[in-house]
Amino acid sequence: MPKAFSKDQMANMQRDLSEINADLHRLRPGYKEKVEKIIEDGVFETYSSLDELRHEIEDV
């Protein structure tokens, strides 16, 4: 019969998964600055499509 996970084992697994997830989802260079500028300016530009917005974000 399989052994049940303890709370510590589950917590360790959650921590490990969070670390892996953080590695996989690192920000592209310059993206943070782009977002900070939007926050500083306090406005968003209007985009005609999601692709146009994605292009603007990715081309920093």
C-alpha cells in the first residue's frame, strides 16, 4: 500500500514547484522597465488587437 505524504513533504513539493515555476516564467529583459513606465505615466495606450499589444510589450 502506498505511503501517504506528510505535510512537510507536501510543503517541500510546493516550494520546489514554485521555484521551478519562477525559473520558467522569468521576465524578458526590459519588460519590467516597460511596465514601470506604464505605471509611472498612469495611462495605457489603446491597441487595435492583442497581437499589437504583444508586439509593443515584446519589442522593448
